[in-house]
Amino acid sequence: MDGGQEPILDLASLDHVELLTPKPNESLWFFRDVAGMEEVHRQGQSVYLRCYNDYNQYSLKLTESKTTGLGKVSWRAMSDPALDRRAKAVEATGFGKGWTNGDLGTGRTYRFADPDGHKMEMFYEQERYVAPNGSTIWHCCAGPSPRCAASCRTRWASGCVSKCCSTRARPRSAPG
């Protein structure tokens, strides 16, 4: 910021990333079985994965490709008007690529490139992750604790949380 200019607060978060892979089976194995992500959807040559405590449907999209690389980086705006403001600002730089209907679970999306040519997009509307019927997403509220964190890795599918977290953990509902 220069000259006392107000900060721009229109982007809420980095939402998801697409990685390109010539080894889709090995990449899926790595992110699912080694990193512990959950496969939530397949579409065409892509597999969508989410981390255990994500609010979103997915945070990683693996797409089969002839080469490795970054497919795209997706940002979530704070609001629909914020999305329009950032799209207008990007468009003024000449880096804009235009509007699309978005990827899995996202609404109206503005695509662009950064100065290095990386593919980017931003959107506001998004479907949130819904846990399987009868299960709960749990998180620990007492701050970082290796003991609690290790125990709370218990999958929501099991419907339980370990005793070390039971007095400090509570169900989390995704923000609307």
C-alpha cells in the first residue's frame, strides 16, 4: 500500500488448486493414501479431492495431462460485488480471459492469467461440503495440541471423536 491507500479486501481465500499429471493413478494414490485426502468426485480426466477439515467440496483437482504442471489456481471472493470489482480491476490490466460458469460446485467465475501466465480464476458462489448422512465434521477448539490433533483425525464416517477431544471438541457447521 502506498499513500495511505485502503487495503483491498475483496478476495476471501485461496480455494482450490488444479494440478496436471501424466501419472494420474500414482498421483491419486499419493494424495489419497499418503497425504490422506478423500476422493469426492470424478469428471472426465479429473479427480476431485478434499482435506479432512475442508468446508469446501474439494481443495485439489488432479487432471490427467501429457505433462506436469499447474492447471489453475482458484480464489474465492468475499461477495458477488467484490468479485465484480476484482474482475473489473483485472480486466483493466489486460490479463482477463472472461467469464465462465465455473467448475464443480462453483458459480459464475472470472478467468484470468497472472503476469507469469499462470491460469487463475475467481468466483463467489460455492456449494459447501455436506458430510455423509448421520455423520459430523469435528474439530478441536482448544488450540494446537499434537495429542488432540492426532486423535481428531478419526474420520467423521466413524461418527465418533476420541476421548481426549470429547470435552474440547464440538461439531462444526460450515458457514453459509
